[in-house]
Amino acid sequence: MNLKKLFASALLTVGLCQSVFAKPVEIDKVVGVVNQGVILQSEVDTIINRVKTQAQEQGQQLPSDDTLRIQAIERLVNQTLMMQLAERMGLEISDSQLDQTLENMAREQGGTIADLRRTIEAAGESYPAYREEIRKEITTQQVMRANVDRRIYISPQEIDNLLKIMETQGKNAEEYDIGHILIDIPSDATADEITSAKTRADKVIEFLKEGKEFKRIAISSSSGSKALEGGQLGWMSINEMPSLFAEAVKGHKKDDIVGPLRSGAGFHIIKVQDVRGRQVVETTEVRSRHILIKPSIILSEEKARDMLKGFAKELREGKADFGELAKEYSEDPGSALKGGEYDWTDPSTYVPEFKNTLLSLDKNEISEPFRTQFGWHIVQLLDKRVADKTEQAKRNRAHQLLFNRKFKEESFNWQQEMREQAHVDIFPTE
């Protein structure tokens, strides 16, 4: 080696040594340990910056940065614990499920995924990072529901008690427009006369159900004090009615015929001509059938989707029978043996992707394959109807109120127990 080469080699060695001992550049910093996981400073900063941006847009005052840091770390600790639990449970949110959720979010805002992406990037955030945040949110929600739901029990008695309270609070506002016909019975009536009166009452009800005009029948048939006014008793609350009427009328809807009701005066027939002060709930119910294919290590997402696409094509061309395909291939144990059929159901009880797809179909139409948390589906809408669900809606509301209260209590208790069982070490700020 000549002198020139030796000198160059020496300079290179010195340069390498200098770079080895140069001051390190801090890329990120661990601010806490949660079991086998860590919380990074960048994660804390992201949450704080997001909160500050939102507060600035809304003109909202915020506490000190130290307080925000504590809150951000607390959120990340809970999120990390739940993500660790999700891993132990084998719970994963696939890209297809994530994309469908983002598509639904964009649709609710009146746009597309492309619009959502532009909005995120315009706010200075990374769209891929935002996707992963949504994946974590879906995962933690499912983990919490899976672990908290099973801790909640609501007895029928609890629902009944709450319904009584709700009814007491609302019954004064509920009024009925009542039409009344009385088929009288003499005070000394014989058994034959009572039977004859009952027969006439039944005949009046038959006429009314056929659509005959109530007022005309009341004028011609009723012995009540308002017969000449067409039997119109007018608007009254349950508390204002005779007790015989109140118990019979309560809960009935507009145009219902009630009776005959027996009293000392005779047989009473009541028409509920209208109701006000009460929320009448009419629900669309659907009857449908579906085929579910679950992706696995053996069957990829693409193959599951393509398999269902092939089924849909054969069904539309009349080359296959839906029920037979469902029995042979569907992985929904609740419906497969019934040819994939679901009985009349309120579609709001289904997961959003299933509900939205079902309600977009015409009668007998078969959907394209779509993804839910359960796997890939095709669904056929068999029929649709409108049902009066006022009483069921009251019961559902009472159940939901009780569930929400207990869920808040139990989710707090569950998270506290999970935190107490975990190893959490938050490092002090320098």
C-alpha cells in the first residue's frame, strides 16, 4: 500500500470513529411500560395535538399541557391493555372489514372514502395512520363489548318496574279520541235478552270492522247519552275515562275497535278514533335468507368473496337453489339448516353492513358479496312489512336504558380490574 492510500485509509478510519461517537439523534422515546408493551412519546404527542386542534376550531379553553399529557397517557394505557387482550382472544380486524367501516363512515357524512381521505390529509394527518387508529377503535370496542356484556343481567322484573315509572310519567300526556256505542240491557233482563244483546253487539263490531261509518251506526244503534252526536265522547286521558274503558283502551292504536265490554248498563263498543301525546312506533320488518362464508388460513378473503360471487350468478340465472346452497355451504349455524332463512326481523338488530345491504334490495333481489365482522355474505330480501311495535319499543327502550346504565358501571369496574392486574410503569418527565 502506498503512502497516499495509507493516508486516505487513516482519514476514513477517523471519520468512522467520529460518526460512531457523534451525539445520537432521538427518534422517539418510551414514556411508559404496559405489561410487555410500551407507550411512545410520539403517540402521546399525536393525541395532545389532535385535542388542541379540535379545541382551537371550537374556541374551547384547555387545561395545562401536563394535565393533557396525563389524560393522553391514561387513554393509551387502557388502549394498550385492550389491544393486548384482543391479541390473546385472537380478535383481528381485517382490511376488508376496516375498509367497509370507513366506507360507512364516509357515507354517513355524505361522501366517499376519497372524500374522507382528503379531509384527514387537509387536517395535516396521515391517512394510513388514521386507518390504523380506526382499526384500534373497532378492536377495543369489540373487546369491551365481549367482556362487559357478559357481566350484565337485566331481569324482566327490572324492565317491568321501569316501564311502570315511564308510564306514570307519560300517561297524563296521552289522550284518546273515543267513539262509544252502548247496546243496553234492561236491569231485569232474562238470559235470552242478554244473549240477544250480545249478538247485536257482535254484529255492530262486525259492521265496524267491515268499514261501516261509526257515527251512523252509533246514531241508529246506541243507547248511550251521546248517541245523537254519533257516539262521540271526544278527547280524554286514561284518568278521565270510566275505569271499565280505561283498562280496555290503554295501549290501543288509532282505528282499533274495543269490546264488547260488559257492564250493568249493557255491552259497550269503543272505537279509538285517534291518539295524541303518544309516540306510535311502526317498524319495517324484513324476512331474508343469506349464505355466510368465513375466511380462514385455507380459504382467503378473495376466494371467499369469489365463491359467493359465483353463487349469486348461478342463483340469478336459475341454475342453483338458494336453500340448498345455504344448507351445504353456509357457516351460520343459526340459519344454515333452514336454508339460510331468517324469520321476520327488525333490520336494526343486524350489524350495520348487513342491515344497509338488506334495506337497499328490492323484493327477491340477491346482493353482491359483502363483508361483516362475521365473514362474507350474500343475502336475499324475501319480503318486507310495516309492523306496529309501540309496546315492544317501550320495552326495548326500558331495556336499553337499564343496559346503558349498567354498561357504564360495569365497563368502569372491568377496566379498573384489568388495570389492577397489569404491570404499568409510567416514567416521570425530565
